[in-house]
Amino acid sequence: MEAKPARPDRASGVATTDRANDAAVAEQAAALQATYGGLSPQRVIEAAIHHFGSAEIAAVSSFGADSAVLLHMIAEIDRSVPVIFLDTGQHFGETLQYRDQLIGDFALSNLRIITPLEDALAAGDPDGTLHKRDTEACCAIRKVEPMARSVEPYAAWFTGRKRFQAETRKAMDVFEAVGPRVRINPLASWGTSDLAGYMRDNALRENPLVAYGYLSIGCFPCTQPVQPGEDARSGRWAGQAKTECGIHLPGLENAVQAVR
Ligand code: SF4
């Protein structure tokens, strides 16, 4: 049996120790990738929970278009895995309702709702309109900082990201190091037909917004429906160069370092 990963030494606050920890986590992620990266999503989830221990691993979900797949797989293995939802304060009402329905459907017992910091909102977005002027700043307050804070208690977290979704994800490994933690993408190699087949075979509830053409679902002000044949993520920040909110980009690594 492989050794349980060492917990990063967050108590020291010594930069060189942090760098050494990050290097050790990078080695750990590479070793996990080599051992488990080619397994099915369900076996990846099983192996990761066994490896890290259920108290040291969480799942981050947007409760978007195909979030049911990862959450159903996790629930089949361990319903007590914490499920983190970043409540930006700008979500569709349908997404919030869907979140609660899926949690109930799968009997997931540890939903954690993380909200932006009150002080940051008061200083940077007091009237909730920052997204109209500066989406990067808005995402930093409402998504990136809360995301870094939400994963701080854990050694690793699951995401539902897939390689087909974006250029920035094409070369994505299943196991990735993000500063002192490991990010796990069990569905990395899955395509739209795999996801649709799994949803169908397991009779999973769909986010109601999908029926209206929302194939990638984020905050209400920054999400539009897409036309048939268009890229699913083209409805996110439509008309802007922005394609990611930042919670999956290197910026998160800096934010994760900041909450050490
Ligand atoms: Fe703000 Fe839009 Fe980012 Fe949501 S997706 S945090 S509303 S900029």
C-alpha cells in the first residue's frame, strides 16, 4: 500500500519550507498521475479517497450543466466527502435550487457553501455591479479568494474539469499540484457523449438551464445560452477574451499561497 502523503507544514510560515512542501506535493502529484492517471473516473476517485483519507479531500462543484456526473460518482463511493459550492451571490436561482436537489438525490452529507468576504465586497463591489466594469476583479473577489479559502483545510480536491472544454485544459493531467495541494480531475478524458451516456444510464437530474441552451453555467450576469453547434463555453463572458474565472488558473496558486 502506498504511503499516505505528508501534510504540508503550514505552521512554520517559512518561505523555503513552503517551497520544499510545494516541491514534495508536485512529486506526489506526478507519482499519483503515473499510478492512477489512466484509470476510469470511478477508480481515480476511489484511489484518491483511499490515498488521502476522506477527511483530507473535498470536491468543488459549480452545480452546472454536467456536475451531476462527478457528484454521483463520489456519492457512490463516499457520501461524506465535503462538497464545496462557491456562492458568488450572482448565481441563477435555478442553480441554487438544482444544488439542493442534487445533494438530496445523492444523499451527500457534507455540503459546504463558501461566500465572498464581506469586507472585500464592501470595498470592491458594494452594489454588485463590478462585473459590468471589471470581470477579473469581480471574479477575484467572488470566486478566486473564496476558492483558495475553501480548499485550505484539505490536502486535495476533486474538480469536474474535462480536457475538451478549453484550449487551456487540453494537456491537463488527472492529478495536478497547485501549490501545497493536489487537484484531481477524474473526468479529464471524458467527452460529451461519455457524460450524456452516464447521465442517461443513471437517470441523473439535469440543471434546468440546459434546456434553455445554457451548456456551461456560471454566474447569471456572465453566462449566455449557446446556439446549436457552438462551443459549450462560448456563452461564458461572451464578447470578452476571458475564458476562465481564475479558480483553475495559476492565479489560484498565488491565492492558495496567500491563505497558508
Ligand atoms: Fe463576477 Fe461574472 Fe466572475 Fe461571477 S463570473 S464572479 S459575476 S465576473
